Amino acid sequence: MKILVASSYNHAWNSVRPEAEMFIQMVKQGHQVTVATQGDADYVARFRDNGIKVIDCYPTKKICPKTIRTLHHELKTGKYDICYGFNSKTIPNAAFACIGTQAKMITYRGTTGGLYRHDPTAYLTHLHPKVQGVICVSNAVRDDVRQHVLCNPDNVVTIYKGHQLAWYNVAPTTRDSFNLTDDDIIAVCAAHVRPSKGISVLIEATHHINNPNFHLLLIGSGFEPHFDEIKQSPMAERIHIIGHRQDVPSIMAMADFQVQPSISGEGLPRTIIEAMANGTTSVVTTTGGSPELVDDGKTGYVVPVGDAAAFAQAMNKLINDKNKIHQFSIAAREKLDHEFNATETVRNHIAYFNRILQQK
């Protein structure tokens, strides 16, 4: 089949790799893929080296006449079967470009919440009349989207983005670079902080930690509103604000476990995936797709949203049991390899596209 992809690849290599490699695999299986993206994106050269046609065409806004004309001409003259839009800029332009062509418009949704029928802008994206299906990053996102779409709800499905363990095979950051030792128990929280990330819940949980060798590394941006809360923690001197880092997977590989106290809005968190790939277990909450990644009591712990005491209890179980950390971490890596692999992602996409093409 012929597939036109409209997406942004002008991001960190690891963040776009699961999506980009999926289309390379489709080409290797005999399908024709064209990618409309930023011409200067790092992945463009790899796309072309692997037989993908690349169009330097990325919209500057949600309705970009030049982009619509370019995509419409490509879809019309190329007789594409599928047009696949990935974000709030590419979806509206691709959807309008599909008008008058045979292409079936499919969209991608990566977060829960924020999609409502009373919101006029939603009719430019997933509620656009040309949209015939939505592929969601997790079951939590799928269940949310099905409540609002105008297309057949059965065409709203979950297909996990596929990963390969080798993509994340990095050497651990050294503990002494943070003035820590092998005797310390280290947890990492990596986030671009906003209210939905639940950082206050995590800081409150530190009031209930019972091991003086435990250290918490906060990686990312936006922690400033929580500085006063951190100072009030009984383990304030063992909470380290690291700031933005390019080597988060390496730090994850060094840590004993990672924590994600989110209270809303998660799709399928990449930080959990990076931790799993490096054999690092997690403590997460029930929001979004996190419970789909973490098997409670087997590969990590899943606790109720907003429950600082429960979060602390789960952390203490790991802090005080190195064997459990090791056992859960191995199981987490195996789960990612078996259930979220790249081969399954490609197979599920092609099967889904074929099903959509058979519909009138």
C-alpha cells in the first residue's frame, strides 16, 4: 500500500526513533512510504537511505494553505491509500488535503484529556469529518478518545509504539558524578514539570521514607515552584535537583528505580519505557497508560493517583529490598522486549490499515 506520513522529526533522536523506524520497516516489507516533515530534520537522511520519499513540507500553523496544497497534490497524483497525521499542526492540514482524494485519513493520539465535542478546534483534528480512524498510544487514551469521536468508535484502537532494547543500550552514568556511592539507594524522577506531573505528591511521600541511604534525583525543568516543599522534607539534603540533561537513559541505567507520581494526562510515558529498556523498575500511578507498562508487584509498583502515603510505601518496599529491585528490573526489561517490540507495531499497523481500506 501507499502511505503518506505527516509528522515532525525535528526532535531528539531517541524520542522520534520508535515512530520513524516503524515506517522504515514498512518499506522493507514492500510498502511505499512518503514522509512530509521538516527538511532539515536529522532523520531525513536515514529515511532516504532506506527508500522513503521525503517532502520538505511542515506547516507553520494549523491551517497552512501552502502545506494543504502540497499534500493534496501529492495525495492526488500519487494515489495514496493512507494519510497518517501525528500532531496538532500536521493533522488539520493533512485532513483538508485529503478532500477529493482516495486516501483514508488516520490520526495519532498520544495523551488523555483535552478532546471535547464542544471545542471548535477539535473539529480540525480528531473530530475532522475526513478522519476515519485514530491510533492511540495506550488503552487509556483509546478509551478517552472513543467517548468523543465522530468516526466509528471501533476504528479508534491502541497500537503501542515499538521499541528495540538495543536502542537504549547505554553505559550507566557513574554514581560518583553525583557524589553518591554503591551503598546509596537512588531513585530518579525525570519530568518537564507541570501540575499534572504530581511533584507535590512525590515530595510529600519523602516525609515517609525510612532509609537514610536513599537519594532522589529530580531531572528536568520547572521544579522551581516546589523548592519550598523540598526544603520542608526531612530528607531535603538527599533530594538533588539536577536540571535538564541529555543523558537521561544513562542516569536511569544507574538508578535503582524511577518514580512517576503523575496525577493526570499521561499517554504511555517515555520515561518508563527508557527505564524498562535499561532494566530499571518503576513506581507509578494509575493515571493514563502507566499501568499498561508496569505490572503491579511483578515489574514495579502501581499506586492510586494522589496518594502520597501509598507512593511512599511502594518506594520503601524497593528501598529496603535490593533483591526485589533486581527481580523487578529484569522482569520490566523482558516485558518491554516481549510486549512492546517494533515487529508487533508494524504488523498491527498494516493489519489496521488494511481493515480501514476495506470499509466503504
